[in-house]
Amino acid sequence: GAVTYEVTSGEDYVDVNTDGVNGKVKVTGVGNVTIKATKAADNQYAAATATHTFTTVKANQTDFAFAEEKYEVAYGAKDITVNAEGGQTQGSIKYSITEGFDIGSIDEDSGKITFETGKTGTMTVLAEKAGNEFYNEISGTVQVTVTRIDASDQYRIEGTQGENEWYIDDIEIIPAE
């Protein structure tokens, strides 16, 4: 005889027989579920039933990361925007600083970091993407480092120097080659 399937508890969390009577289970929520399968009697066998109880759980989101592995910013920059993307939900992404609070501040919605004048160092930025009824929240971090650049690598100065190596006349600043 034919096999039929019935959800005996947890009807809010699964649907069965979504494509006929093959016992296919579609998860619609998170919770405890019991499904009963019944095989009808035929001219050789008596009817039989079996039950199975299981728990549906939220899945973890994957493939969530910042656009860069790390951000390096030259001293004097006013701001930078860090961007995290990925995951399976349409949830919003919120940004916060977990280390290096003195270096700058971050807009929690856009990921735009505004640097404090005169500060160098490394901050850690946390991005958190909301979950939904099927997926857990996901998060990731990235390091943002503000460093002073050595101008001698960028330019050279030409002009007349006095005994104390101070320039005593007009100078010319020339980009390094």
C-alpha cells in the first residue's frame, strides 16, 4: 500500500508532502518536530507506522567578510569607509570599533571611519550582519592601521644649506623617482 506522512507535532516548523506524497520535508521554522509515516495495508502485509522526532535549528551564515583583509591608511587622512559583505540574509550590517577607540569613530550604518587628528595606531572594526528565522547572526573583524609616512621616500628637497643643515635660501621640493 501507499505511504502517507503526517506532522504530529511541530506543524509550525515543517511542511511535508510539498511535492506529492514522497515524504519530502520543507523547514519553515525552528523547533521540535515529530513526523508519522503510515504504510497502508495490502493483501500481503498489515498496515505499519513509524515516527521520527527531530529538531530544526537555524543555520550559520557563510561567506561574510570585509572587502579588504586589512586597511592601511596614511597619517593625515580624514576618513575611510570599510565594507563587509556576504551572508545569506537580507539583514542590515552594523559596524563598531572594538579596539583603538582613540584613533577614530565609526558610523554604525555606513562603516565610515572618521580619524582623530594627530592619532596613529591600529583599530579593530567589527561588522555584524543580522540573522533571520532561518540563519544566525554573523560577524567579522578587520584591522585598520594609521601610520605616518616617511616623506623622504616621497620627496627630496634641493636648495642651499647652511652649516647647521638648515636651508638658507629658496628650496625646491621634487617628487622622488
